[in-house]
Amino acid sequence: MGASDTPPTTIALPVFTVSPFRFLVALGVFCANFNNAVMWATYAAVTPSAAHYYNCSEYVINLVALVFQIVFIPMAFPAMYVLDTWGLRYSILIGTWGVTAGALIRWLSYLGSEDARVPLLFLGQVVAAIATPFAFNAPTKVCAAWFADNERLTANTIMSLAIYAGTALALGLGPAVIADDPQNIIKLNCIIFVIVFVTGLTTLFVYDKPAIAPSKSAQEESMPFKEGMKALLGNWQFMLIVLVFGLTAGSLDTYFTMISDYITPYGYTEGDSGMLGIVTIVAGTISSLLISIILDRTKAHRLCMKWLTVVAFAGALGFYFCAPYTERRVWLYICAVFIGMGGFSLAPIALELGVECTYPVAEGSSAGLLQTSGQFFGVIVLVVSNAFRNSEDGTLGNAMIWRLGVCGLAMLAVPFYNARSKRMELEANTIAEGFEKAEDRAFLEA
């Protein structure tokens, strides 16, 4: 048989494709986390009015938000297990409808006696808080299972921004509904329940994974849960991200929880605090989206994370110097922009780097530990901030200094992170191998 009669040599190349259904899955996870944030931040901009309606102190109303963070910590571990073993769909459905049940209990608290309102308020909040981590840890899992390597950070950013979109809605909706009448808390709770129920229906579109993997890493099996947890806890570079993420997220959560407490003693209104929070969120949202699109192409995640801690620190520093003076209102809004840019943009980058430096540990486990760190530090920062409240006039000048120190510690810690991005390396090697095989096939067929 002549050379010309030799059959062509074929080499099977890996086939990856992205499913158009991935956007519906991302929407469902977005809405699940949006609802978590709406429940958490409902009273952040109307703390005095909520305290008046429930006949309690403003500190008790702050505890309503703190309950979310306290309960999250022990529930994070069963939530991680469910996400990484039972799958994405079960985890999201538990998270979504648990939060919806909590919103319903909180709204119906008005049917109880005046003495029963606060216990029912906390019951609803605890039920929602138990369910929250089941959805909170999901974005990184969705990105790994459904999105290509050049889409992951952008998708993670959008789903993570759901938390701040929900917070923005709560900050704007609260003052608009209350309108200086504390009795409108009933109406506010009802509206929140309706929002949570309707948007929660989108989670019915969430499924575990597509029929065809979108990337090489999505095709690989993750470590078993227990083995993965041991690997995470023994990886000091990952634990460094846990520290930086926790400090940044904790300080940002406290900022939103206490935003009205920070500025109203100095002459600002609840409407001012709501608008300040919205400016923070809008600035953070825009910067996060732009940065994620750039980083999906440049892969400069580590460098960007380091600079974002500097931006967050600058915002906290300026906020301290501007908050006590209403004539510095414009500068206060500029500081809010910096706080949003630094805090918001860092979160999805840290979540992705947490996967990169621990691969092939399951994404739900690494994201779960990072989010738990955020809640843990959020509790510490908030409790200490309340302890710094001036007993005479209610001002929080020392609390703002404390928050500034937390941001500064994150800024000092992050330069020590220099781990390899293992998942990115796998994807790059897969592409390189694909080109080599294609060249070999072309040579053999020539």
C-alpha cells in the first residue's frame, strides 16, 4: 500500500462548550443572594424608626442584622457539605425558601402582642439566617460548573453583587416606605416578604451542572469534602486570603449595618444615610464589573486585590474626617465611592483566588470558609463598634477609628499573598496541549 493510501491519523481533542442555560442558573443564584441581603439590611437606614416601632433600643435593632452573621458561622459547615455533596440545586432551594419563611414570620409579627413583636422578629431573622449560607456560598460553584475560564470572574462578580443590590434596595426602600412614621414598619416587612417570594421563584431554574463541561477544570473531580477541608486549613496562603477577605467584608458589613448610626448624630437624616449607602453600592457595582471584565482577560487577580485594600483604607480614612461635619457632605459621598470600590471589587477576586490556590478542593468549601470569615469578622467589628458608642450623644467617632484599623490590617496583610493560580495553569496547559495536538495532526495528514 502506498503512502498516499495511508488513512489520515485522527487525534481526539477535548470538547468543551458553554450552555446558554448558564444565565438562568446565574440569575437564580443572584436572586437567592439578593434576598439574603434584603433581609439582612432591612432596618439599616431606618434604625431609629424600627426601634420606636418595636419599643426597644437601637442596639437591639442592630442585633437583628448581627443575628445573620452569628448564625451563619455554625451553619456554614453543613451548608458547605450540602453544596459539595448533595449539589447546587438542593443547596439553593434550601437557602431560598428558608429565607422566604423567615420573611413571612417577620412580617406576621405584627399580629402578636406588643411584647411578642421583638421575639417574633428575631425568630424570623434566625430562620432566614439558618438558610442563608446554603445560597451564599454558591456563586463560585456556579462559575466553576457552568462558565468558561474567561467568564468566571465576571459571572462571580455579578452574582456576588446581588448582596449589595439587595442592600441598596433595603437602604432606599426603608426611608421611602417609613416616611417618618414608625408604624409603616408593618408595610415595609410586607413589601420585603413579597419581594423575597417573587424573586425566589427564579431559583427553580438552578441545576447542578450542564451536560457538557465548559472547561477542563469543570471536567475534573473535586476532592472529597473531609479531605478538602484538611487541605484548606493546611494551606497558609489560602488562610491569608481568609484573613484579608474577612477583615474587608467584616468592615464593609459593619459600615452598612451602622451607616445611619455613624452620621445621624452629627445632623444627617435617615434619608442621607440611605442615599450614602446607595452611592457606595453603585460605585462598587460599576467598579467591580469593569475590573472583573479586565481581569478575566489579563488574569492579574493578585495585583488588583492588593491595590483594592489601599482604596478601601483610603475611603475609611476620609469617612472618619468627613462624617462629623455636614458641610463636608460632598466629600463624604466621595469617600463612600472609595469604600464601595475597594470593598465590593475585592470580594469576587478573593473568592476566585481562593479556588485557584486550593484547586482541586471543591469550590463550595473554599468559598464557604471565606464567607464564614467575613461573617466572623463582621460580628467582631460590629460588637466592638457598638462598644465604642458614646453614651452621652450616641456618636461613633472611636468606632470609625476602629473600622479604619481593620481596613489597615487587611492592607498590611495582603502583600504576603503570592500563591500559584493552579486552576488557571491547568486551563492554560490544556489550551497549549490542544494547539500541539492540532499541529501534530496537521503534520501527520500532510
